[in-house]
Amino acid sequence: MFFRMSDFMSKSHRPLIELQKVARNSPLPDRVAAVLRGRYGDHAHFNRKNPLDELLFIFCSTKTQESSYRGTYAALRGEFPAFSRLAEAPAEYIARPLVPGGLHRQKSQAIRRTCDAIIARFGRLTLSPLQGMDDAACEAFLTSLPGVGKKVARCVMMYSLGREVFPVDTHCWRIARRLGWVRPTQKDGHCAPRDMDRLQQKIPPPLRFSLHVNFVSLGREFCKAGTPDCGNCPIQSLCPMGKKSPAR
């Protein structure tokens, strides 16, 4: 069963009846994962295998459309093909290839500060030592970097280090809420760090990669923020919200 009694008892600040309602109406993750894997095939959204590359890729993607950030990332790596060159570059030089993607000054400064922090820890610009760390130590180091929160840290861990974590981006948060898998703890409904932990704990580790990448695809195609296309959604029959909308 998706929700265990221990889940209910450990969250005394919430009414038990509310959590029971969520459990009763929500589909199991394995059923959702199977449908979405058949639809999207676990497409990894062009994320990188090298952890430092992945971190740079994420910096380039901040508040930027995919059609733009893939190009700016390629331009950045073209300008600095060796990490040793990036390690020595001033922020204003880093900013130049980032201009087409927008926010180039903010992104370049974030990259510069992060590079400095990595060099201070490991002696050179590399994230290879993360491979020898356990998940807790890996996440702790990544979240100690400037501008890196749990979502970014877990993206690096999942895509580049093969860790069974569940990064919660805007698509994952929106879809999980509509499926009834999690309720926000914040009044404005945003995903707080403890909400990320709660949602990750409810998803079996072997399903985390698949559900994350396919939630991103689903969120872009059907389960959009403003006007979701529930009638054509592949998991409409599994979703409490989708069941209230007529199929097409």
C-alpha cells in the first residue's frame, strides 16, 4: 500500500482523516510509472553524465526555455572546453556565451562562486569525488554550494551519479499534488525542502528516475499549470483530478 500507517502516525500535525482520503483516492506509483514509461520512454531531457557538466547545464537552464538553454550550455562548453580554463575565468568572461539565454550576469556570477567553492574543497574544478560519497554526504556537499538547493543537488545525483533520489521540480510537484501523493505544508502551496523529502520517501527508489523524467514530459505536454489537458492525458483514468474531466 502506498501509504503506511506509520506515515500517518508520524505526522501528528495533520488530520488522520485527510491522509486516509488521499491514500484511498490516489493511484500507486508503479501503475503511474508503467503508463508514463510506455508513453515517454524515460527520456532524460538531455541532462549530462558528468556531475560538473550537469551542474553547469542546470545553471544555464534557470528560468530559460529548453530551446534556448541547450544552446547556451553548448556555447559555454565551447568557450571553455576544459574545466581548467573555466576554473580561471572571470565572471564577465563566463557571461559572454550565456547572453542568448538571458540572466547572463546572474548565471555567470553563480557559476564563478560555485567553481570557487568546488576548488576550495577538492583542490581543482571537479565533482568526481562525489562518486565515493554516500547519498547523505553527497547531498550535503552539493547543497553547501552557492545557489544549490535540494532540487538541483538531487538532479546532479540522479542524472550524473546514478543515485535513486527524486528531484522535485515544478512539474513533479504539480503532478504529485494532483495525483494526491502529497499535500503542501506551506500556505502558498510552494514546495518546501521538507515537502521534497516527504514526496521522495513515498516513491519507491527504483521508480524515482523514471517518474521524475516522465513527470517533466507529462507536465510539458498535458499536465500544465494553468489549463491541464486532462481529457487527453495518458494517466487520466488514474488521476483523481483527471477523472473529474471528460475524456476526449
